[in-house]
Amino acid sequence: ALLPNGAVSICQRELKITCNVTGSILVWTYGRSITSFSSVDTQPQYIAPFSFILQSHGNGTLVSVASVNVSASLNGSTLECRDTLIITGSSIRQQITFNVK
């Protein structure tokens, strides 16, 4: 699950986006960049302008938070969180598209 999700209208401020997946890997993508977390790969990650932390892992669930200072450069862009490194028919994908006000 990705909260918030879908097309989201936002103002210029700090925004936190939470993603949780069931499985062994949690993947974030923004533009052409990709980063991931697992139970053994827990260090903070960065894809400008986002920073990502792994909030928790255990019982087959990974929870990560993306943080960003909202600016007009985000307008129309999409952030994705999913449960597989390579997209397959069984991948669970959640996306958020930014509409900066």
C-alpha cells in the first residue's frame, strides 16, 4: 500500500509518503532511477530530490518512508513503490503522480 496514492495535489512543503509491501524486497522508482530495501539492505537511500528510509521489516513485511521538500520540479512526475526488482505480471505496484499547487 502507498499512502497517499494516485494523483495527489500538494503544496510546497515537506511531504512524507509511506509504502508497505509483503515480501522480501521493497523497490522505489523515480524517473529512471531505482533504489531498494530488504531485511539485510536497510541503509537510507536517495534519489534526488527524495530521501528514503526503511522504517521497519519483519514478519514478511517491509515499510519504507519517502521524504521530499515539494517544489514545482515535482509537477507531473511519478513515484512508484513495488514488491519486485523486475516488473512481472505478479508485481504489486503503487504509484503517486504529483500535481504541485
